[in-house]
Amino acid sequence: MSKTILLIEDNAAMRDNISEILELSDYKVFTAPNGKVGVELAKKEKPDLIICDITMPELDGYGVLHILGKSDETSGIPFVFLTAKAEKADFRKGMTLGADDYLTKPFDDVELLDVVQIRLKKAALLKKEVEKTARGLNEFIENVKDSQAISSFTNERSLKAHKKKERVFSEGNYPTGLYLVNKGKVKTFKTNEAGKELITGIHIEGDFMGYVPLLEDTAHTESAEVLEDSEIYVVPKQDFFALLYNNKEVSRKFIQLLSNNLSEREDRLIKLAYNSVRKRVAEALVLLHDRYQQAGKTKTAISVSREDLAGIVGTATESVIRTLGDFKEEKLIEIVKGDISILNLEKLRNLKN
């Protein structure tokens, strides 16, 4: 299927010439004689690329880019400015608004087609699904580098093996990078003045850790410790900020990767604040069951220390042991050599508060 291009240009001769060159190269072209018509066409047709003149009556190119940039449906479309001006101020203003490239008039057909091809290729790379593994994230970063969307990456990304109970990062230390669990399981937890742990999360393959203090430029407010032999992929701080701030489409894709972790944590904290101990123990068991299932261990009993389970629930270990005993009597779970098997998942999931 031919790629679609929207050309917004008020000069009729220029518009016809560019349109002809693009159509001869098998692109499907929509044309608009001014910015207002261009915005309407962009919203209606959602082209693969927009080429837009800057100086136009009614609505100039900056206005077009600003309006389209506010809509989720059009903000991700690659945007190339046409301009007769080559002053740095014009380039800076356009790039600040989110333009992807410039063509300075006069230009020849080779320059035009090269820019179009490069921008469409970059857009295609960024639309690819990113696998939440060390390999997937590394491929995403390398694709971004190859597309020249961002050039300021380090070569310090690493995949590190961690043994059970090994600390990944500690509360109070400043972050040096973003962490992705490639294999295994990791708990994050906070410690109070009495040394008691409150587990804030159980992280499995594909989960990110440590990005909130990076964003806030603060020390870690929790620690991370490995629950079983694991592999952690570390993205240096410089690369994290390059992915987040240097290119709008890269940023959008990267934020999508992180957003699931944020929403899950917020939901859990609300439940922790309002639910009874019995309900929270049931939810912790369901959470661990779901985490094990996501890791491909659907038939494996849950192996978790009572202290860690108490940390997830946010209560005393004795209360957890007592509640597990109640659940066992009610035939909701089975306990063999300390490992917990869920017998009635639906009843646990829908347990009354």
C-alpha cells in the first residue's frame, strides 16, 4: 500500500511541482492551499507524513504544527517544514514545536525524496512493537540510533546476573539508571524506623524499576532485592533521559512502556490503604498467582516467605500466618512444605472486605 503524504503549500506552482514528484515516486498525495484546510485534511486522512510551508496566510506552518501536536490522533505524524528562510531562529522555533525536519527552498527532487524516505523509515521503526526484555529494549534503542532520531546514547547498557537475596539498589542512594527485569523476580520494599519491611512491588520479567527517582532527581525511596536468581538490564541515566526528552515520538513510545507499571502501583496502594488484612492477604496471593502466571509458571505453587508476604500485605507476620491458616481451613489454599497452592482463585479474587 502506498504511503500517504499531506502537502500544505499556498504557492500553486510549488504545490503542483512537489505533488508531481511525490506521485511519480508512488506516494499518494493530498494537497492543501493553506494551513486551515491542511489541519482539516490531516485530521480526516491521517497521512503518514506532512510537508508544510511555514509562511502562509490565515494559518502559518507553526500554527498547523501546534494544532496537530495537541491531538493524539495527529501528534505522531512526521512533520517536515518547507521554508525559504535558513536563519537559526526559524529552525529552533520549528524544532521546539516538534518538527522532524526542514527543506530549505530551493531544493531539488533528490533532496525532497531523501527527506521523505528517511522520515517514513524512522516513523516505521518507532511504530514497531517493543518487547519488554533486554533484547527488545536494546533493539529499540539501536533502531532509534540507526534512524538518527537520537544520537547521544552511551555504550554502557548492560545485562547483569544477580543471585537470590542480592540487592539491586538501596533506599537513600541516588539512581544511576533504569532497571528492567529480564529474568527472575525482584521485590521492592521500604523499611521503617524499626527495621520492618513494607513490600511495595513484586517485579517479574518485563517490569521496569527505579524510574520515579530518576524523573524527580531524588534518592531512591525504596530498595530492590532479588527473590530468585535473576537478570537485570540496566539503562544508564543519560540514555534514559535521551529516550524521554530528545524526540517526541521516541518519548511517546518509551512512556507507553513505562505506563503500565505506574497504573498498577497506584491501584495497589489504594487497596492497601482501604482493605482489611484478610482482604489484603487474599489480594496478595492473587497478585503473586498472576505474577507467576505472567512469568509462564501457571502450575507452580507460590514460593514466598511469610515475612515477604507480610511485607506485601503491610501487616505483622503473625497476622499473615493466622490468615493463611483460615484460608487453608476454608479450602481456598493448600500449603505443602511452605509453598502455597491456590485451590479457589475466584473466591479469593472476590473475597468480601
